[in-house]
Amino acid sequence: MLEDKRDEVMQALRQQLDHIMEFQLNDIEKALVLAGANFLATQGAVVCTEFLGGIYGGTLTQRGVERDRFEAGLRLLGADYVSVSNDLWDLRCSLLHSYLPHGRPGRYYYFINDPDSPHGFFREVDAAKGQERIVVNPRVWVRDLKAAYAKLVQVL
């Protein structure tokens, strides 16, 4: 019976996902554009990444596989995100559990809000502090989430 309604069910599912993604990503963009709220926008981006990864990996409703969901979402986002997956996981956990991004020893997070940057994340050395910093650009992350969602819809 469900097989007879597969196309109808998939269309309804895609419409619901479109609504969810539009709401989530528009809300994150408002936080960035209207308030310059980089931490809040990044927190929304990590949640959205994990949500997409849960759909992509089939683990959306499973408990105890949060990192698997998050990493599946990073794979949808592309190699640039996968290459810094440990740093992004640390960022995700620190934002969601304490709303305070903290890096590993000798490394810290630095937030920018630059729509023209080609990367959502990159590493650089802060010579003045003698530390590595992870530059986080939530505006580009949102752009990349939109592209990742478009890829996900193609495989559903």
C-alpha cells in the first residue's frame, strides 16, 4: 500500500523539508544580517548541519549518534568542512553546551561575517598571539547549507 503512494509521500516529505530548511536558514540569515549575531547564527548552522546529516545518513531519530549525524552533514557540505571536522565538532559542542566557543590549547575561534569569502572555515596563524585560529564565517556556512540541501533533495 505504501509503495502505491511512494511518489505522493516523497512529494509531501520534500515540501515539509523545504519548509523546515527555509525557516531554519532564513532565521539564521536574519540573525547575521540584522543583528550580526555570529555565535547564534553558528549555533543554528551546526544544528542545521546535524539535521541534514541525520536525513542523509538515516539516523535522524537515533540517540547516541550525534557525531555521526554531524559528520554526515559535513560530508554533504563538502571536503572543506570534512577537513576540519574535529574543530567543527569541538565548536558544535562548545556552542550547544555552554554557548561559549572554546578551542583546543594553542588554538581559538575567530568569527567573521563576510558574504564574499570563499570559505566557511579556514585556519591561520595569529602571529601577535602566537596561536592558530580557526576563522568561522557563518554567512558562508549558510550559503553552503543551502547547496548541501539541494544535493540532499536530489538523492531522496
